[in-house]
Amino acid sequence: MSVIKVNTHSADSLHLSDLRIVMLGSRWAGKSSSGNTILGRKEFDLRTSAQCVKRQGEVAGRQVTVVDTPGWWENYPIEKTPELIKQEIMLSVSLCPPGPHTLLLVIRVDRSFTEEHRRSIEEHLGLLSELVWSHTIVLFTWGDSLGDTTIEQHIESEGKDLQWLVEKCGNRYHVLNNKNRGDGTQVTELLEKIEEMVAGNRGGHYEMNREILEKIEVMKRKKVERADERTKTTSNLREIQQTFIDKSLKLLPLRIVLLGSRWAGKSSSGNTILGREEFIMRTSAQCVKRQGEVAGRQVTVVDTPGWWENYPIEMTPELIKQEIMLSVSLCSPGPHILLLVLQVDTSFTERHRRSIEEHLGLLSELVWSHTIVLFTRGDCLGDTTIEQHIEGEGKDLQWLVEKCGNRYHVLNNKNRVDGTQVTELLEKIEEMVAGNSGDYFVIYPKMGKEKINFGPEEPPTPLEDTDHHLASRMGLDELWKKPSLPIKGARSIELPPPSMSGDSRPETAYDEQMSEGGTRVKNIIKGMDELWKRPSLPIKGARSIELPPPSMSEDTIPESGYDEEPISECGTLVESKMKGIVEYT
């Protein structure tokens, strides 16, 4: 079955009375600004949007329709692009029926053009099939940056990747200086080039298979309906939790731990919550604690090192895993909330979901009842609701949100003057704490007396109140104070103190220490994850204290392996693109 068809009705002349244009390109390439330049007035908002926008106007005696589309990250593969963005790109051509005469591929002339950039463009235009290239013109923006350099000299100097792209588009290109909209000649020249291309295509326009477009439209409507249902469910849940809030709870200090992958926006979110620059926004291997008064209450925020978002926990350094586990001890007796930070502007895959589940597993299964998903880069949503984004991304993100009790929030860290987004977040935290009967999170689960058996000669002084969490009585740092924790396969393993400064003594120092029984220490602890792998760790004063392993929960999505290809791989036919997208319905 032919995926794309080209209308071959001849144009009456090179001068088209009706011209339809679609703008494509990466984020911040200048699509919206170019649309404004073409129409001769400000029609498109220059802010990032997750939806297509159509505007019309008369330009040089022609009726011109321009469709602006959401952009992708210029050096990222298509797998990193959210599903809703990919759908919008495919639907863009249906907004100017029967189809656009041209697709303008917008590229900044003031940035280098790399192989990654070329691949990203090729993959994203692949959503529209191979035939899209015969209707595409490369539109270079920031033309003022060229100075006395010609665009041809720029193309040659950039090398083979940009040259390949220009040739793929039939050597059709144009330069716009969006800072000089008073120069109407640059727009009329562009329209003439478009008309020449249309004539070369025998007056044809680009048109997608209607059956495919209809399927995408149906999917979009279904996701909007599910998003509305999610909004209602979440709203009802919040109303119920609000009935449990004690007025005194609003006056209590709040303790927050930020968790997430690298570059997710943890530090920036911490600064937004505290209302000032407290956290340095660079990669760190150590936890950082800051405090301040927010909305009339004392708030403590602990920022943690991040992991690689798509990597399994085995790829995370041991010190990072230790820092994640120790983070909850920095806001004693324990955090009220753990904010799991996710970027809203990149796709959420099965690998991402697994990585999160494994890393939060370091803190035991109880962590989920104290966790809220915090979406960052909220400005990238535009008019799209967060519920639509959740439904659009599919089962893995939906599973995660539901695992966190359908608790989620969106922050726009570029707009810190909007204090309502922080106060609303604090309200959601209060509701969750109320739903947890005011409890805070501790790393060990509640233990009854049947779980802790004391010897007859050793009274349970340190653990006498066994109805409290073990960590709330002695803390994770107390575990480190124990002189020796026997582990199978080792005579004695001494645990180093939890130094937050990173100046822990070298392993050689521990090799010379002696355990209580006089046996030399031959093995050093390899990581806190080893503690969890053991079903039982004897501690002085107790015959057996069982530690929960960081296992996947029983309701985990069936695992199909890390080697699986991501959903929506790049291919040459639209059907191959649709295969992954249809599976979400």
C-alpha cells in the first residue's frame, strides 16, 4: 500500500494564489520567528509549544497558510522525542488541507552542523516518509550572523553532513534574517523559490495517506479522553486527602529529598522551591542539604547525585548508590516526601522506568507511598496538559505515576516568580503526609517483635520500642557505627562511616583494622546494595534483623529485556512509525 501520494494537478502558473507551508526543525531553530517574518507580523508565540499552530495571511498578493510545529532536541535521536511531539509532526500536514506545498526545514546558520544533527533531522523527517524530501527547502535562520560570508561558503565550510542535507533537499535553500523584517525582498524571494519547486513537482503538494492520519486523530482523541479521566481521578483523590489535613500540619517543618537522573532538574527545582539560588546546577557526587522559609514554614531540601536515566543500577557507581541511601538521614528523623524529578520534554521509555524502579529500590518498597513525581521543564508543555503528556507517553510513565499513587506536579523553573506553583506543590505534599497519617519516610520498614529476637542476656534497650521504624530509632548512620556486619563469604567486613565530604579513608586503612574477634579485615564493603542482597544481617543485640531486598514489585510491568529496540524506530515508511504509536492505544 502506498503511504504517501503526491497531487499532480498542474498549477496555472508559477504564481500561486494559495500557498501552504509547514515549518519543521529542532527547538530554538527559529521556526516561529520565521513564520512571523513570512506573514509580516507577529502571529506565532516564540515560546516552546507541544502543539501545532496554524496562522494565515496575505503576503505579496498570495493567501499564505503557515503551520508551526513542535521542535525536537537537535542532537537527540528520535527515541528521545516524546510520543505526542512525534504525533504532532505527523498531523501537521493535515492542518493545511489538502496538503502543504512545501516543508521548510529550519536550521540556524550560527551553529555548527554535526553528524548527530543530520541524523536527528533524517529520523524525524522519516516520520513523513522518504517522499518528503522532494517537497522540502532548507531555511537558514540567523542570517545576520553570516556577515560577508555567503550561504554557499557556509555550506561548504560546514562539511559533508550539511552538504548531504542540502543535496537531499534538491539543493534548495534560503536564508532569512528575522531581525530585519522590514526587508520584504527576502520573503518574496523565498515565495518564488517555493513556486519554482512546486512547478518542478508538476504543481503537486505533499499529502499523507488519509487512513494513517485518521488513525492518529482517533488515538489523539482517546488520549485526551483518558487524560480527562486521570484529571478527575486525581482531583477526587486530593479532595479526600484534604479532609485528613490537620491545621497544625501546615505549621510543621517540611523535609524534602530530590531524586532523579542526571540533568533531570533536581538542583534547579530545589532552588525554585526555596525561592533562591541555593544549589549549584552542576553534576555532583554528594548530597547537599539546604534550608529556608517557604510560605511561612521551615523547609529542608536535600539534593542527591543523579544516575544515568536509561542505565541499569549495575552501571551506577557504588558511592552514588550510597549517597542515595544516606540522603534520607540528612533530614532527620526522615523526609516527609521524596520528589522523583523527570523532564517533561523527553520521551519516557521502559529502560527509563526500570532504572528508576531499581534505584528507588535502594530505599525499600515503602518509598513509593512517600513519593511524588515532579515534572520539570513545564514550559515545554505549552497548551498540553500534564495528563495528556502522561497518557501520550504510554504504559511505562503511566505505571510510574500510578506507582506513586497518582501524585504528580509540574514545575517551570524558568518562571520562579510564579510562587503559586510552589505553594501548590507544598499543598500536595501536605495532602500526601495527611494520607500517610503524618508519617515520614525511613529507610527500613516497620518491624514487629516477631521480626526481632533478642538474646536472654541482652535486654533490647536500643530497640525497645519495636513499633517504631528501626531507622527512626537508630538511623542509617547508626548502622555504620556497628563494628562488624558478618556477610556470607567474608570473615568480617567493616563499614566505613558515611562521610558526606567524600574524604573517606582509603581501603588500605581498613585492611589494618581488627574486628572484635581479632580477625583481620580482608574484605571491604563493595556497596550498600550488597546489604540488601542478603536476607538477614546479624546485628549486636539481635539474633536476626531482616532487611528488605530492592526487588521489583509484584505489579511490575512484564520485562522484555534491555536489548529490545525502543518503540517507534526510525524507518522509511510511515507504517513503521505508526506501529509503535498505535500500540499505545
